[in-house]
Amino acid sequence: MPTKTELEKNDRELLEIIAKSSSVVEKGRENFDAGDAGTALRIAEGLEDVSKFSLYELLVYDLDGDGEISKKDADNILRLSVGLAPAYATGGLADFTGPAWLDGTKSRPELVLNQKDTQNFI
Ligand SMILES: [Ca+2]
């Protein structure tokens, strides 16, 4: 049976792997082009065989991290490909550091939560 120290070491290694994976996925999102937006849209519409994509590619396209590639992901990939910030008019999680497009107005404001309040909310 592994000792507590060995388990803690494994936890640390797992956290390092997850953190490294996150940064690799973020790196993959830095150079989107219109072709990526088209591919993501075809995946969202069920027109692509997702088994031909690697897990890495699917993680890169799932911008909001909800486990599926939606039209919203495709729209935001298109926005990123032309240098615009991703938009959240229909809500979503922002799991990146960088600009985001807000759609609030005086009569219809949007609420932006800090990380701790977001964790408490979900
Ligand atoms: Ca998604």
C-alpha cells in the first residue's frame, strides 16, 4: 500500500500534468484561423467524425470547457482568428487570462464573478 507521502507526491505530479496540459491547450488556441472556426462549426453541427480528431484538438476547440464543441465555441474561435476577444452574450465560463467581450447594458447589465465566487456558484 502506498504511503501518505507517496500519495501526496502522486497528487503533486497529477496536478503538474493537469497544469501543463492546460498551458498546452491555451497555447493551441493562440493561432486559430478561419479554417479552425469552420472545423469547429462542422463538429458542432455533427458534420464531422469526431473520432478522427485527437483529444488535444477537441480540448482546444472546446473553448468554454463544457465538454462539447458548440456553435458558440465555433463563433468564438472565429472571433479569436481575427483578433477579437471571445464573447459571452449567452454566458459561459472564461477559463483563460485575457480580454473578453461583454454585452451588458445599463438596463441589462451582466455580472462578472471573481474566481472564488465562481467556484462557490458552480
Ligand atoms: Ca464548449
